[in-house]
Amino acid sequence: MSADSAPQRSNRTTRATERTRRVRRSAALTAGLAATALLVSACGSGGTSGGGGNTNFVTGTDGVATVAEGKRTQAPDLSGKTIAGKTLDVADYKGKVVVLNVWGSWCNPCRAEAKYFAKVSKDYADKGVQFVGINTRDTSTGAALAFEKDWGITYPSLYDPTGKLLLRFKKGTLNPQAIPSTLILDRDGKIAARSLSALSEERLLKMLKPVVAEK
């Protein structure tokens, strides 16, 4: 064996190690991008439907997308700790219409719509409707709790700082893609309507009333 073979093997080993590191870095980057894809559109005025093919939903001129009964998709598992430290599972509200609102205390459009959600949640509390928030991108619960106190929000919010709960929604369905986003779940826990922008009281009720009226 020549004296030059050892350096050559060393060079090949170094190049192979570097290639392995690049692959690992690429994989980590891809995972990170997937985890933050939803948050790119944070605090936007709207978004796109995502997915492709036969999505079964129709988006109106007001930006609210709806799905007819019989063609709706089941909401994913949405459970965990609330910003108040309690355990919550949205599936426990099956039999009620559920209003899911994705929000962050740092989000100006979220602040703009908060008073309407606080009001309607109280007005519809005895009509078989449950409001649930999903708080995201708040690095601690302190700011989120202060937000709820400031706006008089009394319904619970799951704490989802990294957006893991939001990524459970399947592409091509009415998945939340912006902050704020609002979804209406029917009494079977299926997604009936979605908005990807801040809502006024009028637009929130326009989404909610048809689902409440379903038998």
C-alpha cells in the first residue's frame, strides 16, 4: 500500500461525513419549515384554501368557506393544556356547535375581533354553542391571560405556542392557515365553515347561525 493511500482515505471519509451533515441539516430545515408553514401568514387578512383536487368546500365573496352536510371532514384531535393550565379536549363538546378561534395576544386583527367573540360566546352560551380558542406563538401564557382579561373572554383557549395542534388539520380541508382563523364545527365534530381573517359580529353570526340551525 502506498504512503499516499492514507490521506486519500482520510479525504474520502471527510467528504462523506460532510455530505451526511448536509443531509441532516436539510432534513432538520425541512421539518422546521413544515412546523412554521402555517405561521408565515400570521396576522394576515386572509389566505388560500390549500390542498387540491375535490375539496368539497365553497368560498363565498365574503371570504367564508363552507361545506355541505354529508361532505364535511372530521376535525383532528385538539386536546391539551389551556392557557389557564387546565386539561381540555374539544371532542368532549361533541353534540354542541363549536367555534374555534386561532389567535395570539401579539396579533392586531385578533384584538380587533376579540370583543365580538366575547359577546357572541355569551349570547349563544345557552344555545348549544361552545367557543374554544387556540392560542399560538405566545411564548408564555401571561400575555395571553392578560389579553383574555382585557377583552372579557371567558371561554377556554388551548395553549399551542409552536402550532403543533394546527398542523394536525389535513391539507385540502378547511384548515386554519392564518392568524386569526375561525372554524365552525358541527354537532358531530366536523368542520362546517372557515374564515381566514378577522371577523365582525355580523360575519361571525353569518358563519355560526346556519350550523346552529341544523338538526
